[in-house]
Amino acid sequence: MQRPRGMSVIIGLCGLSMLLSAGSAWGDSSPFVGKWRLNKAQSKLPPGEMMPGDMVADFSRVDSAHVRWSVTVTDARGRPMVQSFDTPANGEFYPVSGDTTAAFNLTESALQATFKGPAGETDAMTCVVSTDHRKMTCNGVLTGGNGKSATYVDVYDRS
């Protein structure tokens, strides 16, 4: 399954990869809108995951109707890979890449994302922004098609 982090943990952060023109309920004041860089020192990957060389999430829109962002993951050799997402934020699953689907939901304080892969694997995360709007923390659970789960924490700094 591909997810927005080194492409195995690349799903949201992801979540979160992120937002430019927030509208509807939150207007331009959405705390998620802007560029976020992965804080590798404060993040905790699932067992066996490799930390990317760099990861930047650029949210252009996050509101109660829509989520739009891109994630640029740079591998250890300095090669960037960009993945973009543009889906309704209504909690329903939509195709996001290849055979991966995702559902997004925005509450008053959190962005929730769930990604599903072709073999039944999932990545469910909830992201919140600190009160000073300088950090975003995404807590997630990766579940393999075999039902085994691993948790992770992605911490981002506003850049």
C-alpha cells in the first residue's frame, strides 16, 4: 500500500500532508492550511519503517467539504517523490492512487484520514494542530491484511 511518507508509511499524513484555499466552515482560518515538514526527531515510526530523508506536506484546502494537499517525500539519496490528494471530506472512501482509497473527515479540532490498500491493509490517523499553530501531530495505526497492527506518531513543524 502506498502512503504519504516514504511510500510504505505514505498515507497522511499524514496523514498530512497540505491546504491552500480553505473555505466553507473554517474559511481561511483552518489551522491545517500551509506547509509542514516532518520532525524526524519527534516522530515515531512503526517497527521496520525507514525514516525518509525529508517529507513536506503542503495543504492547500482543508474544510468540511474538501481536502487537498500534496506530499513530497525525499529518499535517502535525495530523490523526491510527490503524491497529491484531492477528495471530499465527507468520510466516504474515494480512489486516491492506483488501487488505494481514502476517506477524510474534519472535526472542529482534528483531521481524520483512513487509507485502504488492495490487500485489506489500512492506515488510520488523526491529526491535530497545536494551540500556537506551529506543530501538527498525527497519531496513526497501520493494520496489515493479516490483522496485525502497529502504531506511529508523525510530528510536523510549520515551515
